[in-house]
Amino acid sequence: MISTSRSQQRLFNLFVFLVLCAGVVIAAAPLFYMISTAFKGSAYVQEYPPRLIPETVTLENFETAFTSRNFGRAFLNSAIVAIATSVLVTMLAATMAYSFARFEFRGKRPIYRVLLIMLMIPGVVLLIPQFILASNLGLRNSLPGLILVYSAGPLAFNTFLLRGFFENLPRELEEAAIIDGANSFTVFWRVMLPLAAPAISTVAVFSFLGAWDEYVLALNFLTDETLRTLPIAIANFRGQHSTNWGLVFAGSLTAVVPTVVLFIVFQRYFIQGITSGAVRG
């Protein structure tokens, strides 16, 4: 009986392993095809049957992409917007979340309820009001205006996320710092922020990705060709009657690389965020 149950368990584990392998192949196949096509010459992009490993590797698509349609400028614009949005969202969400978690002030509960209500509103519903507001304030067709719009969108959710994290941190650490003569800002900056590093890094990374990949708002807010961001530049490689998929995939691969590097650099913080329950009070 014991050997039979072990055999069944091994068969089940083998089945799960094969299913997971199939899932990995299905999920990774488009990425491999994009990488392969990006390094192919234009004459081999649409060959049939397609080859995942090109016979001749070339950087022609990358050279053409970076020298046409202000692609390099669009890459720089996206980097500026994404980094500024990440910093602004992280700073505002962390300070607001800490205030809601630790301080009592007039209007605290109504304001927090308004933030929760904002979580229920789809972002696409706010597209026209944001466009009109930005136009009236003179922020349309400018990178600072786009940064402010990008920062306002995820602020409610990130505040909600960080508030729960700050509430679970032990108050004894704050009390010990206050006894040592620290004021509220010093406690927040030197004690709470380091403890909340996993959650804050998560907020920063996802804020960066949200601004880096966003297309609809950037398309509607920016009309100047020199201010266009990376997703719009990649979309411009698509022609009306034909599309140079080598350029599209080269641009897409260029946009993917920074996000992959970002996850590799900050992966230890995500692991700390998962295991942070062991050190919470």
C-alpha cells in the first residue's frame, strides 16, 4: 500500500511538472519569437515557417529604430517620466500612509474613505476629466503634466497598501526613538522607512512600470513629436498598409530590458516583502 501511494504521488508530481513546463513554454514562446525577430534581417522577418534561431544575427533593426522617428528621444522621455513618477508616488504615498496609520487629525476617516472610493473608479472614466483639467491648467503637451497625471492615478491604492504595512509595524520602535529625542519626521525617515523598504520598493517598481508602459494617456496628452514616450514611438513603427515587424520587435525588446533589469535588482526586496510577516509586531 505504501509503495502504491508513493507511485501515485510520483506520477502526480510528474504530471504537475509537465503541466508547469507546458505553461512556461506557452508563456515564453512570444518572448522568444520577439527576440528572434528583433535580430533578423528585414528579408527574413516574415519567412515561413518561422525560425526561432535566425541564421544570421544582425543589429540592423536596433540601429534603424534608434535613428528614426525620434526613438532615442522617446526612450529618454519615458525614462524621465517613469523615474519622476515613481519617486513622486512613493514619497506621497509613504507620507500619506504613515499619517493615516499613526496620527489622529480632523477629517481623517472621511478623507480615507474618499481614497477608498477612488479605488472603485476605473481609470478610463477619468480620461476626459483629466484631459480637460490638464488643458485648463496649461499642463497638456508637457512632461511635467504627464508626470502629475501618472502620479495621481495609483496614489490611492499605494496609500492603502502602505497604510496596512505601517499599521503592522511595532509601535515600540517609534516610542524608543521618541524617548531618545527624535521628532516625528526623524522617526518616519530613520525608523519607519527602512522597516517598510520591501513595501516601498514594491510601490516604486510598480509605479515605474505603470508610467513606463502607459500608452493611452500619453497619446492624448502629448502632441509634440519630441515629447512622445516609448510606447507611442513603438506604435509609430506600424505603417498604414504594412508593418516592419523587425523594428517593432526591436523597439519592444528595448522597452522590455529596463523592466527586466529592474526586477532583477529589486527581487530581494520582493522576497523580503513576502517574508516580512515574521518580523512584524
